[in-house]
Amino acid sequence: MYHFIFDIDDTIYDQIIPFKKAFDRNFAHYAHLSLDDLYRYNRHFSDEVFEQTVRGEMTLEDMHAYRITEAFRVLEIRISREEALQFQQDYAAAQGELEPTPDMREALDYCLAKGLKFGVITNGPAEHQRKKVKQLGIYDWLKPEEVFVSGELGFMKPDLQIFRHVEEKLGLDRRRTYYIGDSYANDIVGAKGAGWQAIWIDRRGQTLPEGGAQPDITLGAHDSVADTIRRICEGESVG
């Protein structure tokens, strides 16, 4: 029997949807910009200072202001700290309306119906991520102890410790475990380093680094996670 562990952000839900709502409310006058580019840079700068935030060397407010300010800077636009924080406030409000994509809902339903071992690993502050998990309705499929949040554990993806911790708590066979996520650096590198198999959800058409860890399966924006899981479990060739 196979096991499936899911990421949350930009995996179970499409993170650009709340991002776009906040952008439209605050920066409609920059409609000529590529939202995909702005979003991608925002994620890049967020990841850049994430560990500093976890260690308490940067406040969450400073991190939120930094990531969107720097994303605009790359696109040669300057925004104020006040504009950045208002954007974050609206972004957080839009995240309060999150729901799984229909495909991910189908995938979670399938795992539950088949009695598979499955769970979630997500990086982020404990309270923030638990609130997001609850908003998404993840507890309709999983128990709270089957959802692993880096902010509660003291280590995060791609650190090997978090994958080994989940293996132990859920009783996983790593050779038959798939991790499903969107972040190459955190999800794919982390899962492959742990000896798991990896399904990369590449919504934005990213380029893989040469010579790095390779996902076992890559899914584009219009590919089905639910169908992929079903085919794996039924022994069909996927990839």
C-alpha cells in the first residue's frame, strides 16, 4: 500500500487566488504587471528570510513587508511599507476564504476512502498554519496529529528531521511514500533526500536546476493529482 503526504500552500489550494484578490484591491493601477512574476518573486523573498523569521531574528510584520516590497523592486516599482502592510492585511483576509481545489478534494477523498496512510507537512508559524488548515477543512480528512507544522516541531522542510519524524509518527514505509508539493527547494529536495518519492506540482512552469534532485512525477497546472494517485495505487505507469 502506498502512502501520500501533502504540502499545503500552493498544493492543496492555489495560493495565487488570494494573492490576486489582495493585488486587485491595492495595486490595480499596476495591472500591466505579470501577476505570476510578482507572485513568484514574493515567494522567493519569503523563502529567503523564512528561517530568520522562525528564529525570531525578523518579525512576521517585517517579513511580510520585505517580501512584497522586494518583489515589486525587482519589477522596478517602489512601494511604501504602509502599502506593503495593507496588501498583507488584505492577503491574510483573502486567505480566510481558502478552500481546496476540486482536484485536491477528490485526491483527499480517494485516500480516505481507500484507507491509505496520508498526512500533511507544512512549513510556517504554528498558529498561522493551523488556522489555515482549519479554514481549508483538512480536519474533515485527517486528525490534527496527522498534520505536521514546522513551527510546532522546531525543524522544517527540507530538513531530513521533519521527514523522519513523520515516518515514525505515521508508521510510513519511505520506499512507498510519495510527497506532493509545489516547492522544488523544500518539497522535492527534502523528500528525495529522505528517500521518499516526490510528485512536483509545477503550476507556474518553473525550470528545474541542472544536476539537482529530480521529481519522480511532474504535474502541470492542468494535470490531476487525484488521477495520478489513483493510477499509482492501481499499478499503472505514471510519469
